[in-house]
Amino acid sequence: MTDLERKIYRIIYNMSRFRKNPTIQDLKIKTGKDESSIRKAVKNLMSRNEVEWDKEKKEWRFK
């Protein structure tokens, strides 16, 4: 896991504990990265089954 992926994972995990889903704008502010690199990092996390988006409940699931 890269530093950016680890950082995004921690942000999503910590915000979801309080029933908040971070937006792309939230992630851009907190990481200082652009949208394309954030999307790429989230896709990598999802492909390795680190995180999963529950479409019905609209929340993140962690493995």
C-alpha cells in the first residue's frame, strides 16, 4: 500500500466511523492531491479488497 493509499484509507475509515462519507473535495483538501490520483488510489484499494462500497447502505465496508 502506498503512502497516499494508506492516507486515504485512514481518512475514509475515520470519517465513516461517524457516519460521514468523505467527498472527493474532502479527500482533495485532506491529502493535497488532485482528483485523478485520488480516484486511482481508491480504485487500487478496492481492487485489493481493502475497502468496498455498499451501494444499498451507501457506506464503506472494510476488510
